[in-house]
Amino acid sequence: MLTTFAPLDLSHLTPAAQGSERRVYLHPRDDDLVVKTIIPRDARNLSLRTMRGLTTRLFSSVLTRSTIAEQKEQARTLSAAQANFGRPPFALHYGFVQTTQGWGALAQRVAGPQGRLGPTLLQLSRTGGLTEEVVELLNDTARRMELYGVQASDMNAKNFVLGTRGDGREVVLVDGLGDVHALPLRRLSRRFNRAAQDRAFRKCAARLGLEWDSAAWRFHKS
């Protein structure tokens, strides 16, 4: 969504979440949205001794790769989806808006109590919040990830959030959507992508203290 109005003022807001590449703000005028802004290169703690730091310093395209990958993957996934697939397992994106922090990507807010961001699965695992109900919600998300054939570069426990998108609770992938690898093998075949999902879910289970059953495509409490 492009706008010619005055930039959305984020200067008085504290990021609700922040990764290595982007900051996430609660939209100041829409309780259903967040705004993802790209962290400028000079504001990042980059080490030239690491591959991430070196490539970010040398190639400006690295700054925007996650944002572009999300938009491309959403378009690819939704355009090929069938009506019976159910709700997409990832937070939907709605284009861009000009802000005082530069252009920001608009995305669904997966809300927790009081309208703030919902907790990540990693946070829940550390507070005893991974109940049987939450694990079943995660299993439903895993099923839809496979059904949609979602390609994601980072399906870790910090990128799955428990919350609502207007109605019932669910587990939603809020970051890491799209393939940003130099060799985009996930795009070559659905079979290869399913194997990548399987590996990611197994790692996620280990981080959360759960078990992953590849054959049943389900998480179980240990």
C-alpha cells in the first residue's frame, strides 16, 4: 500500500521487537498491523570477521533481502493456494508505507494480551507455556506449512508466535518467510522443500524440548 501522505511517525515509539536486520513497531493507528523497518547498515553491529558482516558491508542488496523474500514468497504461495488450504500459516503482508524511519513493510499483528505482540514459542518454552493445546496449534501450523509448500529460510522457535489475528488463537510464522540462501535449493522442487521443512521442525523441536515425528508430521511433548 503506497501513500503520498505525511510519513507515519515512529519517532516516539520503541520497537516491539528487533532482529539483526529489521525493527518491528506496533502500528500507531491500526491495532491489526505492525510496521517492519530496515535497520540502516551504519546502525548494525557488523564484524568483518563474519560472513554476514562482510556481505552486508560489501553488498547493499543484503540489507533488503529478507523484506523482498517475504513479499515474493507470499505472492508465490497465495497465488498457487487452493480454497481448502485454510488460513496461511504466516503473517500476511500488505505492502509498504512511508515512515520517519524510511519505508516500512506492513504486516499482520499476531496479538497477545492487551494487543501487544504474542509470545514466541521459545519464550513459552522458558515459562512453562507449551501446553498440550499450544502443541496442537503448532501441529496445525506445521500441517498448513506443508500444504502450502511454504519456503522459509528461518523457521526457528523465535519466529513462531502464539496469538490471534482477529479471532481464535494460533501459531503463526512472523519472520523468516522466503528463501534468502545463495543457492535457492528450496525452489527447485516441492520434495526438497519438504525435506528442508522437516529438518527445520526437528531443530525447532529440540530447542523447545519437544519431539518431532517426521512420518506423522507432528510435534509431541517429551
